[in-house]
Amino acid sequence: MKNFGEQFKKELDDIRVDPELINRTLERVGNETERPEMPVATKRNGIRRVDFLRTAAAIAAAALVTAGVLFILSRTLESSKEDNSFINNHLDSPEHAEEQATPVMDCIIEPTYDANTQSQPEPSQRSALRRAGSYEQILQQLLPNGLIEGPATTNGNDPPELGKSSGFATFTDEKGVDQADTVNTDENCLYYLSEGIFRIIDIRDARDMDVISEIWTTDDPGSSGIEFFFDSESQKVWLIQSVSNYIGDESSVIGDPSGFLTAYVIVDIYDVSNPSAPVLLRTFSQEGWYVSSRRVGETVYLTTCKETGHYEHGDYNVFPATSEDRSEWIRVPADDIFILGDGPIESFTVISAIRTGSAGDLTTTYATTIRSETMYSSDDMIFIAGAGDIDATTAITSFSIAGGDFRATGSVVIPGNIIRSRAMDLRNDFLRVAVTEDTADGSGTSVSICVLDPDLNIQSSLRGIAPGNRIAAIDFIGDRVCLITSGDAGSLIVVDASDPDHLAIQGELKLPGYINHLYPIGDYFLLGIGRGTEDNRQIAADKLKLSVFDVSDPYRPTEKSTLLFGGQYGYSEAEYNTKALTVHPSRWEYGLPVCFLEAGVDGRSKKPFAGYLTIRVDDNGQLTQELLLNEGSLEYNCRGVYANGRLFVLCATGIYSFDSETFALQGTLRLEAGGRIIID
């Protein structure tokens, strides 16, 4: 290799080429050849890198060097063609990547590592977010996915015709960002979606609650209400419904091939200023399965996922479409579809900004070629994340929503699998992401945390946390990342993330049982919800467990108190759904749906219990039970809401009103389809 370098320099002595370029190239080639002997797999990658540097040098002087140099170039190109590794295609330099595509937005990951972060270096990866430009370009990438090859069923030139807060706050990612839910309230009314019926309930008199209006979301076949937004200032409701159809001889989605399930999401916008007579203002529909949504002001951001399987190759119905007011469906323009990676396209993620009110009834829609499964939002940025087109990676796409704008800004692919939206957090413009990552030798898993700068470059990374374990729960408390791991030995791990350039583990607490959800209490406490046993055995940890953890000393986290429920089995929806946990607006009081089996009199028979639990946490982190309501109908997903000094517990069959101080029952409203029964 040194002989090659000396010969190459001699050939260039009389050629007008930037000498700095030559010296940099020769230096990099020399560095590659002088490295110590390495394992076979690593050595192979090093050889490929040298091949690439040869190519770069040859291209720089292609028109000026001798036929011998051209021969070396052709040999190198032939060698690079033999490499079909997707990872290698993404490890090329920016110059080489520009030959493959002209990206609109690029993120080249150049991670920084520090020995104290316990991280291991990883080759930089490239993720280009580029506009498709044409539907035909996307179809070429769809074909390897196994689409049915056959004649096109839709004219490519024509779009397809797919068919003609008073005391309660919903959960948010950040201040000013609202998440949809199945319950909300103002001073006068409860808003409740259950069993496909959206109800507005007068709660001014707790002893005489009254259903004053209903909206049925099940009138259309395959339709079901999911959740909704309520804005007390504008008195608007955004009612989100999912519609699914099995495609057979006839379909509401014209042009789709037969024999599979298709779906789209409807957002009906209502004026509820007169709660007894809601007025439909607008309807927006978007293809795909419902993923998530957020509301900032009077703009709702809707995310869906449309799968590409079962479509014949050349069928333009594979591309996602939207519809206004249930009129004709219009495909998302190809120029607004962003291609992430070079792998087969198995699905599209579709995200729309649905504006109402002063912003006008305008909608902007984009799509990406990655299946996104979770969504995180601040008041000026949205991040959608899901499995990348390389195994065991996560693709993250960012969108700016600052000042009412909505545009895609970047994309990145990082190693590991993300679990849910709470695994992302934006602080001081740095995005912190926690993932479960496969170990280098493929023998197991570990936990990793990445910090991404505003351009989605990796600022720092802490990898190899808790070998043999996975992320079970996570929360961010200011500059700290608190992780619950599960696997060989579950732990609470506290990570210092105050310096985005340097992440470090501060403390660890071994845990019996399992914790599936964390929620912050003040500045130093955490509420954990999961499973446990009275004797702290890891095996058969099946009682419902509530724990308070103290991280005021991050180097010595402790478990302050614990409550267990159930003689054998225990479960709460709040283990996996943050919105199922009700938070009192002014004190450390929490409510959650519960379901468990109580031990019978003989110690063997089991008595089912399903209802609602309310707990309090004092200044010392001690848990106490305040209310345990047995709803009596095996209802396991009751919800709670505070309003007007009362706690309302809402179940599918009825609504209960309690005094929020004494928990004395004040009134009950039994719900029936289309009617009501009041029980004093």
C-alpha cells in the first residue's frame, strides 16, 4: 500500500491538483495501513474503507492520471459492488452519498464518546431524509417488499377515488402540548368517550348528573371512537375515530385490492359552545392505522401508519391519501413523501397538521417510508420514531411546528429499539432518547441513551447499561434520566444528563418484582407501577405493586414505601398507559384503574375485583390508600377526573361522584346505550 502511495504521488507531481487534498488522502491511506492487526470481521471493514479511499483519490484525478490509475479505480469499484451490506452503504462519506440521492435534509451521525460515559465507539451512520420526487421512484423501492406483481389498477396520472379545564389537565409531553384522551372536563360538564359513544354530561349537581348530548361513532360499519381533544377556550372537540374494512367484493375504499383489511382515521371537529347541541364544523380523514396525535393551540397533529402489503405492483392506491369533509380522496403528493433508507418500504407513516380557527381550515400532510410507532412533541417540534429499515434500529424524523409552520427538518437512525413516547425527551434543544440495544456479540441486550443535537447529530451516547436487561420504564426528571430495567436482574438506574456532552451513571437500586411505569412526584420522588410479592421473590411477582422511589441522592436511590393489591393476580392499565393515571391538580394524589383477584375465605378460592384506586403520597414518600371502588362489573379500565372539588370515576356502565376530601359518595349515574338511570 505504501508503494502504491509513493507511485501515486509521483504520477501527480506535475499535475495541478490541490496538494492539501493529496496529502490528506495519503495520510488517511497511511493511517489505514499502519493500524495493528484486527479481528477478521473488523479487518474486512478496514479493507473496505481503504478501498473507498482509493476510489476517492482516483475520482479526484480521474481525467489526469495514467491508465494504470484508471485500472486501480475500476478494480476498486468492482470490489465495492460486491458489498451488498446496507450498513456499509450508510457508512460512506457525504460526497459518495450525494451520488446516490440528493437529500433535502441530512443527518450524518458523528458520535462523540468519553471514557467516563462507559460508551463504546460506533461507526458513524448516515440517514438521509430525501423527497421522493415521483411515485415511480417509490414503486421501485416497494417492489423488493414482495408486492404482487401485476398490471396497474389505477391510472398513474389521476389521483385514486377512494370514496365519496378547570381542575383537570390531560397528559402532555411538554407544557402547551395536549394529548388526546377518553375523558375531559370543564366547570359544568364531563366529556366522556366510551363504547363508541361520546357523551357530554352536566355535572353541576353531583346528585343529579345528566347526559345532555351524545354523538355515536359506531354508525358507520367498522367505525369506532378512539379518543378526543377538548379545548375549553374555543369550546371545540376533535373526535378521533378509526374505520376498518375487510376488503372483499365491495368496499368503501374504491380501487383497493380484495382480501385484506384496510383502515383510515376520521377527525370530526365540533363546536360544543352549546353542549346540548354540538355542531359539526369539519371532517378530515387520513388513511392508515391510528398511531398517535397531539394538539398545540387549535392545530391537531395526526399520525397514522399505512401498510403496503397486498397491493399489486403499480397500483397507485398503495400511496397514502387524505380527504376533506368525506369528499374525494387525494394522494399525498410524491414531493411530500420522504424516503428514509434504501431498504424495502413496508409501510408509510402519515402525519398531518389539521388547522382550525384563526389559522384557517388548512391541512398540511407529509409521509415517510418508515413505520413509526410513537410520537413526542414540544410546543415547536414533533418527533416520530419507529423501527428503522435495518434490524434493531430506530428511525426518528423531526418536524418543526414553530409559529404555526409545519415542515420536515431531519431524520436519523440510531441503534436499538425504542419502547414508547416517554423514551424521548427534549431539554434545552437536545433530544434524549433511550433504547434497548442488542449486545455486540448478539448474546443479549443492554440499554443505551443517546443525546441528539438540534440537527439530529449524536452529541453523546451512553451504551452498555445493564447488560442482559431491557428498558421496562423510563422518566426524565430535569437533568436526570431514571430507568427501570427488566431481565436478569431489574434495577432503578439514575443517569446524570446535565451535560449533553457527557452522560454518566450516578446510582443503581436492585429491585424485586417488576416496574412497568414511572411517573415523577415533585422534584425527587417517582411513583412506580408494576408487579411484586410480599416476600420480594422475583418468581411469581404477580400482585399489583405501587412503589415510591426517592432519587434526592442520585448516588443512593431508595424505595420509600410500597402497596400490594391482590391475592394472586393484579393489573392496572396505568402500567402501560400514562393517561390512565389521574393526577390531582394541587397535591400528591393519584388515581388508577385496578383489577385483581382477592383470596377467598378458604385461602384457595379467588374473588375478582375490578374498579378504581386512589392513593396519596406524603412529604416523606409514604403511600396511603384513600379510595378503593369495586365497580362490580369486571370493569378494568375506569378513568378518574377532578372537577369542582369532586372526584368523578367514569366506567363504561356508570359515573360515580365523590367528595375529593372525604371520598364520600355523592351520586351515581348509570349509563346505558341511548339512555340513563340515576341511582341515589
